[in-house]
Amino acid sequence: MCEARFRDKIVLVTGGAQGLGEAICKRFADEGAVVLVGDINEDGAKATAENIANEFGVKTLGIKMNVTDDFEVHSIMEMVEKDFGRLDVLVSNAGILKAHAIEEFPVSEWRMVMEVNLLGYMICAKHACQIMMKQKSGNIVQINSKSGKKGSFRNSAYAASKFGGVGLTQSLALEMAPYGVRVNSVCPGNLLEGTLWQNSLFKQYSETQGISIDDVKKKYMDQVPLGRSCTYDDITNVVTFLASDQASYMTGQAINVTGGQEMH
């Protein structure tokens, strides 16, 4: 059991049913939080919430949550405020990636990436802020990417959405500071063991870059000065720090967790 920095705090994680989102949920549960697992996959959200409750002995709730649906998110936030009385932390983790060369990029797929990654972040933050402004406290942590700091080859939609996310984080931080609400982003590097890479990116990058999956792995590992891929623990360490009182003087930041691959 970690230090219980979040004992009885109400934490909502979007895209929480699997992968990094699930790891974030587990870390907050390990630190004593009440964990609300939001995901478009309702069955996955409920199963993850049940597993976390059994493993960590905390209260959890799995919620069907389409972050691009303003009314659905509004209804969920109303339920959270009514049933739990407050919202202490929102982790905006839900995201997708579609990679194509720009001259071949289907506009529908480009738009979908922006809808989920940027508009979805805005919608969730909008309704979380309505609660947090009233309680005059709270934390929003967006899961961004090193692609929010530097362009990504044949991956323009994702990079554009993540650059936009940094701008949104900074803007929200300015708006929310008078209410005691902090807003920060975390920019992970190559999470090669994560579900996004394993289920999607290796294949997409192999196709778009014309190299084998093994060569994709080597290419992205060789880019990291510390010589290893990012892990779930690397990211959850920073997410929970930013959401804790230990980071009480930090807002509007986009923190790299990249093994030195990105340094600004």
C-alpha cells in the first residue's frame, strides 16, 4: 500500500477500463481514493471497477462515458456531485490515435482524433470545473504526449490534438487559479508495453513508415537517452504527484516523462 495521499478523495479517470487508464485507477485506489472508472466500454469500466474494489478495498464505480457527448458527460458529473458530494480529481486520459500521411489522411479520421483527444478533454474539464469552482478546490490532470511538444511524423492529427491539449491546459489553469483549482498535463514518451502500442501503434507505424514491427520497436527505443521505454509506474508517479498537495504550487504545466527524449 502506498502512502494514502488520496484517502476518501473522489477521483474520476476517463478511458479508465484498460491500459494506462486502468493503471492510473489502480494507483489512486492504492493511495486510498474512491475511484470512478469512466469509459466508452461500459462492461470494461464496470469490470475494472469491480476488480479494483476487490484488490484495494476501496469504493469504486464503473461508468459508461463517451467523452465527446456533452450531455452524457454533464449527466455523469451531476450524478457524481449528487452521489459523492464533490469531485477532487479528474484525470482526462481517454484518447485515440489514427496515423496516415497527410496527403492520404481521411478527414473523418482526422476529425475523430480531434473530437476524442481535444474536444473530449474540453467537455470533461468544462463540467468538472463547474463542480470544482463551487467547492473552491480540485485538480485536473490531462494525459498528453511527447507529441504535444514536437511534431510527429505522419501522425498529424494526434500531434495537433495534443498540442491543442497543452494550450487548453494552460488556458484552464489561468481561468481556474482564482478558485484554487490546478490544471496540468503529463506528456509520456514511448509506452511500448502499453495497450495502445501493442494493439495499434506498432502495426500502424510499420505500415505508415514502411518498416517491420521489430524495426519500429528498435527505432523508438533507440530515440530514448535513458535507453528504455516508459512504464505505467513512470507515468502514474507523476500523475499522482501533480494531483497531490505536494504539487500545490504547480499549475499550467506540461511535464515530460520521456526518458530525456523530449526536454522542453
